[in-house]
Amino acid sequence: MSGTHSDVLILGGGSGGYACAFRASQLGFSVTLIEEDKVGGTCLHRGCIPTKALLHTAEVADIARTSETFGVQAKFEGIDIDAMHDYKNGTVERLYKGLQGLVAQHKITTVVGHGIVVGDRTVEVDGVRYTATSVVLATGSYARTIPGIELGDRIVTSDQALNLGFVPKKAIVLGGGVIGVEFASVWASFGADVTVIEALPRLVAAEDPWCSKHLERAFRKRGVTSRTSVKVASAKESNEGVVVELESGDTLDADVLLVAVGRGPRTADSGFAEHGITLDRGFVVTDERLRTSVDGVYAVGDIVGGLQLAHRGFQQGIFVAEEIAGLHPVPVADHLIPRVTYSHPEIASVGFGEDAARDRYGDITSVVYDLSGNGKSQILKTAGGIKVVRAGGEGADGPVVGVHMVGDRVGELIGEAQLAVAWEALPSDIAHFVHAHPTQNEALGEAMLALAGAPLHAHS
Ligand code: NAI
């Protein structure tokens, strides 16, 4: 059976897919969006939004636990799991309603079902064929697991961990990447005894090692155990809990094991490879303009190798719509994409770490401004720092090429950091801008002052 022909057909309604749909519609194209589950995808329903809601509950728990430090008489008496899920689900639901309203407003034709590429710019859903002038693949990613470790009620990925019906007393997190660290943080705030197992020598291994060091130290203070450079040999679940055996020979037990070892691209069951779309280890191969190996077919979001972040997907979706419209948009540069890990403390970074910057620019200079010298951070009682990396050796005035931050709320500082890196600002350009006092932004300003050779509040 033949369905509609559209200018742009998008397979997958997550961050990348719906952003592309909205922009394409704004540009005057007829748009069909195929989604088998809910518009909003992983980010809205199983990722960014619900996890950050849990992290906010965790922050409230920490505030309650430490309230007396701030002169408030309150007590942390535990987590009301049903109320917590109501709050989280309510947040998702409100955003979902808003998103559905926007889909309707943009006059996007939505098709519910599993789409399969069956021919040249042709996608079939439940026996109905939809054709288009341009096709955008945006099928997203799934939580990877480890062969030999069977998922169950207590061995879970982030999908199930979000809806866990109990607060674990003891939790093991397999994988010290972003998801692992965020859940470790949540469960530690809820009072659990948490161990993170990471195969690499440090947590958040994609970040500058300085960030890992600060995070590991902060986790240690919070009672979170980090076991790095070690792999899991086996994991078994019983009614009472899980038993995890490490390759080192140690055995650990807990109420729950979270498997957070990365996300794989969802490209296996939609006819991509069968219709000439080149894949590399499951990821769709694209050029800089997000064109796949098949003419008129583009790919965006987590199925394209690189940072798997919702905001990258959004931007790539917008890019492709504008590319199809012939607007010659600027390609999305991965190193300019801000990264935030919302643990307690947070990690936020943009641009290159010291090693990558040195590889690219040769001589570099970096400074660290410790949050102990920042008034607002002291008020909040958060430790950490801001590291700024600029190109050029001592005494030069090269552009800022990387900013790395650790501390509560530093995610909110990423905007200024991103502008500095993306605009290739010189520290001396920024140093004379006034930062409001007392804010954590001042710490970024101080780091720029130091790099420009005129630190105000630095201890020598
Ligand atoms: P990840 O790739 O960030 O981390 C996975 C970690 O698991 C790695 O450090 C890896 O070395 C480790 N690992 C793999 N196999 C292992 C084994 N057998 N034993 C021990 N350790 C092992 O992946 P993650 O944390 O699952 O996140 C998936 C994606 O979702 C990431 O790309 C992340 O950026 C994104 N995400 C982003 C968030 C944010 O921006 N705040 C929040 C959550 C996820």
C-alpha cells in the first residue's frame, strides 16, 4: 500500500528527529515523522529529563541531610519512592504534552509504528510505504549490556533504574562513565552504600584527568567507592540481591547492579545496511554534512559516531533541515559541544583537555582557579575548581581552547565557557568583562584574569 510522499521523512522522533522535523516545517517543507514509541525519545522519556529529576530529588535529600549546617532545623528521613516517581513522571508528562502540542502546531504528519527502509528513500510502516525527497535517519541508541550478564529485576540498565521500585541500601554501578556516575551520585544521596566498577584507570575517562581526580576525591568524601582498572567477571541475581565477581577475584554483593557500559546505535533492525547505508561498528557513516552513503539520506543523533548527547542531536537535526533547504549551515563541530555530568559535584566542560590541546596546538598554558577562593561557592559549601586551557606558551595570548569545571552548579557556567571557546576568545578579551558578585561565574573570570597575567584573588 502506498502512503504519502513528503519533502522530508524522518525516521525517529527523539531529540535529533523532532528538531529536524520542526526546522524543516518552519522552512516550508512537508514533513512526515515516523516514531514507534513516543515523540521525545530517550532524552525525554528515559534519559536526560527523568535522570535530572532524580538528581534534583537527590540534591533535595542532601540539602535536608545537611540543613543544620546552614542553620535550618530539618531532617532527612528517607525517600518516598512513589512521590519521587510521581514528581519525575509528572515532569516528563508536562514536557511531553508540550512537545505533542508543538508537533501539531508545526503540521507534521506523524506515523506511529516501526519504520523500515525498503528502497530508495522509501520507508515502510506496517505494510504502508512512505516516500520522500529526503530521508533523515534518527533512530537513536539503546543501553548496551555485557555478554554473560543477564538483566533482571536487580541487574538493570538505566531504563529500569529510573523506575526502580525501592531505594537500594547497597548498589554496584558497572561503568564509571556519565550514566554510571550520575546514578552512583543519586543512590549515594539516597543513603546507599555505592561501589563504581570501571575498567579504565579513572572515572569519567572522556574528561580531562583533572576532572576525574576531583570527582573521585569528592565521591570518596561522600562514601562512594571507586574501583578502577578492574572488570567484572560475572554477575548473578537472586531474590535477595546480586553477587558480582570481579576479574581481580573479589566478590561484591548488593541490592542492585546497574550496567552502564555505554549506548549502542539502533541501526540493526530498520533495513539500513540492507539498502546500501554504510555502517561502521553499527554507527551510520556520514560526511561532515551528515550525508550517508545513499543519495538524499541523512543521519543525525546517537546513530552518528561521536558524542551521544541530546543537544548534539538537536543541532544536527536543525543542520540537516537547513542543509536540505540549501541554506549552507555551518557543520556541528563535536569539540564545541558542551558536556555536563549532573552528579554531585557536577562536571562541565567544552573544548579540548590539556593533552588533546597540546596535540593540536603544541604549546599551551592552563590555569586552575580553585572554588575555595570563590565567594558563592563557599556560601554553597561546594569544592572544586575551574581549569582554563589556552593555546600558546607562557606569556603568549592565544585563544581559549578548553574549559573544565568541577563543583556543584558548574553546569550553569557552561554557557560562558562555550562562548569563549567557540569564539576563540583571548583571555585578555574576557578579562575586562565584569562578572556579577557573588556568582560562581566570577571563578571563570578569575581564571581568565590569571591567564591574561593579572589575577586578582589568586594565592601565589
Ligand atoms: P560511557 O561510554 O560514558 O561510559 C561507559 C563506561 O563503562 C566507560 O568508562 C567504560 O570504560 C566502562 N566499561 C565498559 N565496559 C566495562 C566493563 N566490562 N567493566 C567495567 N567498565 C566497563 O557510557 P554511559 O555512561 O553508559 O553513557 C552512554 C551515553 O549517554 C554517553 O555517551 C553519555 O555521554 C550519554 N549520557 C549523557 C549524559 C549527560 O550529558 N549528562 C547523561 C547520561 C548519558
